[in-house]
Amino acid sequence: MDNIKIERNFGKSSMILVDPDNSLSINDVIRSKEFKPVTEDVPNLGASKNTYWLKFHVRNENNDPKVILQVPLPTIDFLDYYLLNGRQEVIGEEHTGDRVKYSNRNFDNPIFTFVFDADPQEVYTVILKIRGGEQLQVPLSLGKSEALVKGVQTYSIIFGIYAGIIMVMFIYNLFLYLSTKDKSYLYYILYIFITGLTQANFQGYAFKFLWPDNLWLSTYAVYILSAAAALSAIEFMKQFLHTKHYFPKLNQIFSFFYLPYFIALAVAFLGYFHLGYQIIQVSAMVAALYMLVIAYMVFNKGYKPAKFFLIAWSVFLLGVCSFVLKDYNILPYNVYTYNMMPFGSALEVTLLSFALADKINILKKEKEASQEEALRISLENEKLILEQNFELEKKVNARTAELQRTNDALENTLNELKDAQSQLVESEKMAGLGQLTAGIAHEINNPINFVTANIKPLQLDIDDLNEVITKYEKLDLSADVIEQIASIEKFKKKIDLNFVQEEIKGLLSGIDEGAKRTAEIIRSLKNFSRLDESDTKPINLNEGLDSTLVLLRSTFPQNLKVVKNYGDIPVVECLPGKINQVFMNIISNGIHAIKNKDVQEEQEQIVVTTWQEGAEVKVSIKDTGSGMSEETKQKIFEPFFTTKDVGEGTGLGLSIVFRIIESHQGRIDVISNVGAGTEFIITLPVN
């Protein structure tokens, strides 16, 4: 290149060699005849795993021997520089790139810069070895040092302006978030931070200032930050435009965009950098267009802040499109197209800040309008209250009098209901008392009849014995004693004295048995008849069950067998009379169910079982009666519900049972099926 001052984008003056497997050395490349001419001002190498060798010749016709070569694409992974003299000998080399420590660079600049001395009398060859996972373009600038240094300064000033805008917007919106606690600002400052960091990485400043010696971050930062920027933009948009409120189903689709970005990161971490970068580019394009469409739809719904979002996002997309078109050589590569994405990003951030401010203004206006409307309504209500106060007071007085009359009527009705309830409960008690009395009368009558029946024959036997004794007392010892004794013996044979003696023993035994049975009934009655006791006492439930069964024995049908499976249970603190009343109601119902079975078995049973479980005692009373349907079982504890015929029951028995068990902090469970009998399981706490 002749008369060089500064030459930019001279790709057409260079040659290129593709090294698919990165196997060629510099000596192989020097000898290679496979170089082909470059047809573009800025060689576009795409996103590929290939290694590229770029070669061009330089002749310096200036007085200044110092020449600077710049490659203003900071994201190239590996860039090796070789300077050859006219004899094709390597006289200078440097190895740099985004995946080489920044401290290894000879020139402190994010833009790759190579300085060499060029003798005006000699033609030099420059060979560049280029390899990377992202979109690769090789813009070349060659010239005198002073001219290119000014270009570097311009480059730095442009990015400094961008960084300043990002920083101001970040601090401004952070202050607004701390003031309003609006989540939209939180997502927005996160988006600003990630976007600014992403652009700093693309411009090479993140590598220079943040992680100059961290090769892992310098390798993967472009993939991590690109994905984070896109996802933070999605989350900010969802918050700012309330997409979940306006379009809940379309809002759910945003979640699917996480998948391709995570896939891209995974692919990049596995070493497939070019594939990961392509996935990120495609995902970003689809997500950006989808966000633009959703923003337009929200705007059509009448949400005014969406207008600013549409403008800001359109400007950003315009910058991105210009940047991408530059990558594909549709637009020329220059300082303007290269900085279109930072420019669009800065403008977008500024417009979105206006959008958030406008949102606050809208909310403020809505709040003021709401307050004005509330004040207007309050004044109207006050006026209505004043106008209607007198009328209302008049109606209240009338209504109060009416309510008082109604209250008096209700109170009378309540008293009548209480009286009726007391009468019904008393009726149930009297029914139980009648049943108890009948049982006692029947039970006592049997042994009494037995005693009464034995008294007459016993009296006759005693009279015969008394007559024998009288005859012995009348013996005349002065007369013929033998004859008198013979007369007595004859009388003894006549009355069959041995039989009389045995009969007396039998009659006395019968009377004794009758007396014992009467005593047993009296004891059972004494144990059962404690209905009016108001204090709890420790009692043995087995004894209470025995007493109840004794008193109900007269009601047993002939084919009924009572089976007692009493366990070794502790005494229970309870009201004895109330608990005995529970046993009598349940066993009476079981007897009634057995008597009213359509088909009687040869032997029907009532099985009474007691046992202890922890701090509770359980009593099971199971009959082989007709059983109950599920519908009946759900109603048996309701007052006045009965399955007995009219006149046979009040329907209060099981209701009273339930109330007694509940007052003892116990519970009662019912197991019943039609035709399979019924089992009541009573659970009572020991204390």
C-alpha cells in the first residue's frame, strides 16, 4: 500500500487461507499456495470452528518508520500476529486475543494493536491467525501512529458517553425504586446493569477493567451476559406491561424462552462455542420480535406506558439490526455501524426511563382523580345523610317498636319451646323410668312368688314337726312308754318324717335363692339409680353394664344370648347415673331391633365388650338386629328422629346419649349395615 497515512477496511488487498482443524504452523502457512483473494472490504468469517490465516503486504513510503496495525474487534478469541521481511523470515510475532491474559498485550488497548518498524526500501508481509466462537469480522486499520491513536481516543470517548448514560440511568432508577418500592424499577435497574455490562464486554472494556486475568470469564462472558440481558429484558417487560394481567396465556410463553438460552449456555460450556452463539442469536431475534408484538397488543388494550416501550424497543432493535447487517457486510463497517448497538441501547434505556416516569405520572393523576372522586362522593353522601337523617330516625323508632314487639313474641315462643323441651326430656326420662320400673317389678316378682309359693308347704311341714315334738313332750313315763313310743313312730311313718325333713331343706333353699336374687336386684337398682348425682366419681363401667343388664333382663326375648367380654379396665371419672342411662338406651334399642327383625335366628346376641386404649376406655355394644341404612345412621343422634312406631319412642333417647357422652369429653361411633346388626362404640377418657 503506497503513501500510507491511514488505511481502513482494506480486506480486498489481502489473501485468506482456511485451516479447518487448526493444524497448520506458521512455516506451513508461509509455504502454502492455497491462499485465495478476499472479496470483501471487511473479511466476514462467520461463526465457525475453523481457523483462518489472513495475509497482506505492506510497504511504507512515509518518513516515519513506525507503523500501527489495528483489528478493532475486541471479542476475537485467539489472534496471532506474524511480521515477515522480504525474505519471508519471521521478524516479529505476538499472541493475543480475548482468551489470552490482558497483561500479555504489548499495547494497552481493548482494540488489538500491533506496532512495528517498516523500512521504506522493503516490502513486508503480515500474517494474522484468527480463531473464535462468535461472529468473526476482521476490520483492518493500518497507518501512522498519531492518526490511529486519535481514532482510539474517539472510540473511547464514544463508549465513555454510553457508559455515562447507563450509569446515570442506573442511579436515577435505583433512587426511584428505593422511593416507590415498585418492582418494575427493580427489574429495570437489573436490566440496565446487565445491558451495560454486556456492551462493555462487546467493546472489550469489561476484559480490560473487570477480569483482565480471568480467562474463564473472558471466554464465557459473551454467552452468559447475552443470555442474562435477554432474560432480564423479558422479566422487566412482563412487570412493566403487566402482560400477566392483559394476556395471561401469552405471558406464559415467555417462560419457554429460558430453554434455548440455557441450552446455548450448556453447549458453550461443552466447547461448542459457534453453535452456542448461533442459538443465542436466533433466540434473541425471536424473543425481540415476540416482545415487540406483545407490547403492541398491550398498547391496543389502552395501556399508555406501552407506547414508550414500543418506541424504545423499536429503537433498540434498529440498532441491533444495523449491527447485525454490518456483520453480514450489508452495511459498511465503520465507527457508526459498529456503535449502532450501544447507541440504540443508550437511547432505549433513556426512553424506558421516561416510560417509567410517565407511569408514575399516570398513577399520580389516577390517584388524584380517585381522591377528587372520593371527595365528591363523600360530599354527596353527607348531603344525603343530612337530608335523610330525620326520615331515617323516624323509621328507626318505628322499627324499634316493631322489633320490641317481635322480640317479646320470640321470647314467649322461646319460653314455650324450653317448656316443651323440658317436657319432652322429662317424657323420655319417664319412659325410661317406666321401662326400669317394669323391669324391676318383673325381676322382684319372680323371687317373691317363689318365696310365697314355698311358705305354705313349709308351714305344713313345720306343723307336722311341731306335732311330733308335742307327742314326745306328752309322754307319760308312769304309763306304758313302749306303747306310747310305738304310737309316735306310727305317726312319724304316717307323715313320712324323712321326706318332711328333706322337703324343709329344699323349701328353705328356694327361699334363700329368692332372697339372694332379690338382693341382687336391689344392689343393681342401687348402682343404677344415681341419675341425679351431679359430681363425677370413679366407677367401674363393667359393674354399671351388669346392673343395666340385670334390670333389662325381663325384656330379653327367649332366643337372646348376652355375651360379656369384659376387659381389665381402670375406673373412669364420670357421672355414674348418666353413663348407666347411656347403657340402658343403647341396649334397649338393641333389644328392640332384635325383636323387630323380620326373620329371627335360632340364637340372637348382644355382645358387650370393654377394653382400654391408652388413656381411654372403650365400650362396644353390638347387636344382631336389623341394622340401619347409611341415611338412617346419619340422623340417629338428631332430636325427635326415631324409627320406632308411633307411641313407642320420643326420638330423644340417642340425642340425650350423644349429649351425655359429649359432656364427658368422649365420643360415640356407630357401625351398622342393613341386615348385619349395629355396633355402638363408646370412648371415654379415664380422667
